[in-house]
Amino acid sequence: MAMFESLSPSHLLIVLMVFSLQLPSSLPYATFVFGDSLVDAGNNDYIFTLSKANSPPYGIDFAPSGGRPTGRFTNGRTISDIIGQALGDRSFPPPYLAPDASANMTLTGINYASGSSGILDETGSLFLGRVSLSQQIKYFEETRAQMIELMGENATIEFLKRAVFSITAGSNDILDLLEPSIPFLGRDKLNPFILQDLMISNLTLHLKHLHELGARKFVVVDVGPLGCIPYVRALYLVLKGCYPVANRIVKGYNMKLSRRINKLNEEFGPESVFIHANSFDIVTEVITNYHRYGFGNANDPCCGGSFPPFLCFRGDDANSSSVLCQDRSEYIFWDAFHPTEATNVIVANKLLDGDASIASPINIRKLYEYEL
Ligand SMILES: *[C@@H]1O[C@H](CO)[C@@H](O)[C@H](O)[C@H]1NC(C)=O
Ligand SMILES: *[C@@H]1O[C@H](CO)[C@@H](O)[C@H](O)[C@H]1NC(C)=O
Ligand SMILES: *[C@@H]1O[C@H](CO)[C@@H](O)[C@H](O)[C@H]1NC(C)=O
Ligand SMILES: *[C@@H]1O[C@H](CO)[C@@H](O)[C@H](O)[C@H]1NC(C)=O
């Protein structure tokens, strides 16, 4: 901000004009990232929570940090990182809670995502701290107010119109439902159909709120095949393959989401675009045909072993560390909940350039290029 304080309003206008003329060819596209641990880029490092990825070997393949953990819940880049890089980002949207996160916000955007959060406010309470989706959007309101201070209301409106808002949430709402009830602790479980409807109606409120705040380009990522993740398979003693009950609940939610996204596109017309990103079908296809995608293991997590308590950590010596697989590129799952970077690369590339069965009504590359 200091850089702008010495500029007169007319200078600032020129800076902004040059800035907007250069988009999109030479500057990266700003992305505002909301959601859970699939896209958290380090926010949970700054809060008190059991849901953290701040110790090795998390981040072991993340080149920008030299293999040190960044709070990402995988060995390398998240899907959101990979999409950003493919579109020319030189640096990733920083986590909102990091000091100085707003320094480059008009270039990169900001990441508000938080591990163990869901669409609903109460989701993830077993992990204690997390930034709920409601709170993530409140934080975005603060970012937006800062932008208005920095470049005025009109430029902010123009800037947000071009930015992409990606929301990856819903897995933890359904995981909470699949979790065994803990007497006196867990809240009462909802009927799965009621939960799906509640998730859709609440997510719709959030999307409309972001729209009111100026967001026009949305990527809404659906829920992946939770019945296939090592954690859920262990919970329900499914040794190979997937737990079908969980996947049916997820599919029901995703179908409702797809219909709702269509409705939002109709309601808001061509001045806004809402994409439904079908991560479920991509990940299911990769798990089913894992050999074809170059994987050797579709069942076990690379880190932390295949049985509870699934702790993935590195101690002072080999004996006090958890199991870590030899070849991380051979595994679909990094830990009991999250995909490896190798899997994220496949999902990201399909969402970027896939057809309407994967990203609808347009793919993510077209969304970034779409002129409003
Ligand atoms: C902002 O961008 C500069 C130059 O790319 C980089 O050195 C710096 O680390 C960035 N700051 C944040 C908080 O991301
Ligand atoms: C639903 O969304 C609104 C914000 O749009 C939020 O204030 C409210 O707490 C949410 N309800 C639940 C149950 O999460
Ligand atoms: C902002 O936009 C409005 C409507 O387009 C216009 O009337 C107003 O003069 C603009 N303000 C500035 C400071 O450019
Ligand atoms: C690790 O355990 C093995 C066998 O239990 C033992 O021989 C070895 O000395 C231990 N290494 C360290 C560094 O403690």
C-alpha cells in the first residue's frame, strides 16, 4: 500500500489503466480460493486446530518451499496451485491469515481455505479450530474493503469481475455424517437427503453473497468419491474398492449441485458464469483405471499407513516416523484423506481443458479467458 500513497489520484489512474491493459497477457489471473483442506495453502498454520499439515513430510515435493511444509495437505501442489500455474501464475495466492497476505492481492488473489471446514458452520468441530465458509467470506469482505481503499470502488468492481472465485467444499460435511457417533460430543446425524439439501441451500446463499460482493466467475468443485478414501474404507472395513453407501450420498449431493449450478447460470444470465467441476468422475476414473494413469497403488496412503490412527509425520529418526512410501508418484492417496500431487495434476489438467462432462458449462481455461 505504501507504494501507492505517494501517488496522486491521476497517477494512480494511469497505473490502473496500464495494469488493466496488460491483463491478461502478461499478468497472472487473480484467484480467490475458498474451501477445505483440498485447497488450504496454509491458513490452518495460524489457528489452534488438530487439522494441520505443518510438519514434514507434508510439502516434501513442493518446490517453492524447498520441500518444507507450507500447510498444504499433500506432498506437493494442490489442484488450485496447478491450475494457477498452468495459466501463468508466478506465485500462488497466499493464505489470508499469513502476515502480509494482502501485499500482492491484486496480482495473485488470496486463499481463504481451511482444513476440516465444510459448507455448514458446525462442520469439522471435532478438529476444534477451522475457518468456516461463512467466515472465509467475511474475510473476503475485508479484503474487498482494503481493495476499495487502495484503488477505488470502480476499479475494484472491474478487477473482481475478471477474477475467478473457486469454492471446494462439501467433503467434510459428508465425512461428519459418515463418522461414528461419539456419545455426548457429536451432534445428531441428519438424514443424508436432508443434509444434501441443507448443503445445497447454504452453498447457494454463499455463492449469492459472493455475487453481491462483485464475484462473477465461479468454479464450484463437487465432492470426490469419499467412499474410496483410505479413511472411510478403514472406518467401514472395506479392504479393496470403495464403500458404496458413502459414494451414493456423495453422488446424490453432486447431482443436486449440478442442477443448482444450472439454475444459477439461468438466473444470473451471461454476466456471470458458474462452473460445476466434476471431480467425482475424474477421481473415480483414475481409481478404476489406475494402471493406465501410471499409478501402482490405488488403495493405500503413501504416508501414514492403511490403518488408524493414520498419522503422517516425520520424527528425528526412521523409527519414530510414520510409514512413507518409496515412490510418491505411484500412489493416488498421499494420506488417509488427501490425494497426492500426482493425482492433483491429473484432476487439474482435466478441469482446465476437459469437455462439458467434466467442467460445465465451460472448462476452467475458458472461464479465465471469458470476457465479461
Ligand atoms: C509479493 O510478490 C513479491 C514479488 O513477486 C514476492 O517477493 C513476495 O514474497 C510476495 N509477497 C507475498 C506476501 O506473497
Ligand atoms: C448458512 O449460510 C449463512 C451465510 O450465507 C450463514 O450465516 C449460516 O450460518 C449458514 N448456516 C449453516 C447451518 O451453516
Ligand atoms: C464509477 O462508476 C460510476 C458508474 O459507472 C460513475 O458514475 C462514476 O463517475 C465512477 N467513479 C469514478 C471515481 O470514476
Ligand atoms: C531403529 O530400530 C531398529 C530395530 O528396532 C534398531 O536396530 C535401530 O538401532 C533403531 N534406530 C535408531 C536410530 O534408534
